[in-house]
Amino acid sequence: MSVVETFNLKPISREAVAEALKKAERYRLLNEPTQAESICRDVLRVDPDNQQALVQIVLTLTDRFGRDAAGVRNAREYAGKLQDDYARTYYSALISERHARALLAKGMSSSFAYDGLREAMDGYEAAETLRPAGHDDAILRWNSCVRTIRRANLRPRDEDDELPLE
């Protein structure tokens, strides 16, 4: 016989948001994305439009690409809630890039990684036009994608290629 207990999540106070976000960032840097994601979700429960929490949860979810079924769609939903056009465009491109890199690392068809990196590069080019002065992250990421494509000798996929189900 199994016993299933129902637990309710406890809300954090609005006053705790800033410290909670610092903890989420630390957990990300310690390579504990599940803990970071949990904290971000707690913050977003009390402050659904918190832009820093949205960025952190996107990064946290993409940290897990290739390790578990965190899901690109979930990360894209959070990125879509970013209010700043540059941030929304940049982080959407980052999701594509990290997903492509996860495919490449898992030994999936390199053509799917190529397509993902090209999608990311298109997003980075769009973000570049929106970037604040002196903020060249989109250019740095674009260059990194180019170098990966060259180093791995990636090519576009053939129409016959299919992405394997996980």
C-alpha cells in the first residue's frame, strides 16, 4: 500500500524576492538548476512579471537541455514574457542555441544542430539591432555559433533527416 501525501507550496514574501533571486543565481552557478528553477518559480508566484526571475528561469531551463526533459517550449514561454524587446529576442535566440548544442552533445544528427544554430544566429542578428549601446552579447553569441558550425563542419539537414524521439 502506498501513501500519497499532499503538500501545499508555501509562498515567499515579496520582501524576500531580491535575496531569493541571488540564491537562484548561486544555485545556477553551482550547477544545481533544479534548485534554481524552484526558487524562480517561487518568485514568479508572488511577482509574475519579475524580469530578473524570468531571465533566471530561462537560463536554468536551458542549463538542463540534454540532461532531462526540461523542454524548449517551457523556456520559450518564459522568454515570451520578457517585456524588453532586446531581452525577449536575445533569450529566445539563446534557447535555440543551447538546444542545438544539447543535440550536438547527445550525438543527434548534426544537421539538426546546424538548423538550431542558424535559428539562433537569426535571433542574435535581430537582437543586435535592438541592443543597448556597448552591449554586444548578441554579437559574441553569433560569433560562437559561427565557430561551432565551422569547427564541427555542420551542414543543413536533408529533407529525409528526422529528429529521433527521446
